[in-house]
Amino acid sequence: MNNRGLLLTSTIAATTQLRAWLAQRELPPGGRLPPERELADMLGVSRGDLRKALADLEKKGEVWRHVGKGTFTGNKPDQDISPIAAIAEESSPVEVMNARLLIEPLLCGQAAIHATGSDLEKLDQCLVDQRKASTWRQYEHADNQLHRTIAEASSNTVLLALFDQLNSIRRAVVWGRMRNQSTLPPQDHHSFNQHEEIVASIRDRDHDKAATTMQKHLEDVRDKLLRSA
């Protein structure tokens, strides 16, 4: 293979690696990628190949770049930077958790009043999925689905929109979370039982217990997050 062919192959490999990395991270629209040097090291590619891969994805509308600010997912917005990314840039894990503590117990209480049979089936499936998770990523997906389903079950379009905005900010914030050496949640992971108690309260139509159980769950998440950060 000549030099041109080798260069093309390395660029294609970098693009494939980059797409796989983005798929694994599930960044929200407007989520910021790490700096080029750091990202190149993470992907195991040269910075030159990474830049070509970024340029290729930018042409296809998968990412966009702003000089001096970084590279972001999705199409370039009309403004210089999306509101979600701008808010995430200025916020912290503590702010995000405090916002969740204000909104999600309210959503959970409303879910206890308004949840349909279909909502309860979805919540039960989320509980099954979290127990079956074989990786942290699978667990976190099930966790996210459970909280989103509770928000949907509130039957309040405005509160659901606020939850989605907050969730996008949460995913965009650099958490600095540190996992232990295990590749999957331990069998006694604290959220398992707490999630099951939350769903049971919603099923029992216990508004107050649903709200307070969610409050306690999020307080535990916040405390454990801050200890590990």
C-alpha cells in the first residue's frame, strides 16, 4: 500500500474510533468533547488523524467546532454555543444535584397520582434492566430510563420539559466520578433497593412517600458522588 493509501486508512480508523467513542458517551446535543490532545490519547490516534476525523464529522453535521471554545456534538446552532453547553460550562455537580432535589421529588409525587398502567410496566422493566446490567453503562442507561419514565408519568408537559433540560445539563457536566475496579454494579448497590422503593410508592399511589423516597435517594446519590469526586 502506498503512502496515500496508508494515510487514508489511518484517517478512516480515526473516524471509526471517534464515532464509537461518541456512541459510548451518549453526549447530548451541544455536549463538549475533550480537548484534541486528550481525545487523541484516549482514542490512540494521532492529532492529525483526529483533526481529519473531526472535519469529516463536521461536514456531516455530527459535530461542530468553535475556535477557542472547543468541539461540540450535533449541528452548529445559530448562536455561538448552545444554551445547554453554556449552562453546563458554568455549572457544577453540586448545582446539578441541588436542582434535581428540587424537581424530581415533585415529579415523583405527581407520578404517584397520575401514573398509568403502561407507566408502571415501564418502571418495572427499568427495575429488571438495572438488576440485569452487566456494565456500569448498561446500569446508568436503565437508571436514566427509570427517572425519565417517572417524569413522563407525572403527566405534566412543562415539568417533563424542565426535567429533560436538567438531564441534558447533567450529562454534559464533567462529573469526575470515580468507579472502583469492578466492571459492573455490585449486587448490593444502594440504588437497587431505593429504586424499588420509589416504584412501590408510585404503584401504591402514595404521593408523600414517593416524594420523600426520591428525596432520600437523590441525597444519597449526591453524597456518594461528592465523596468519590
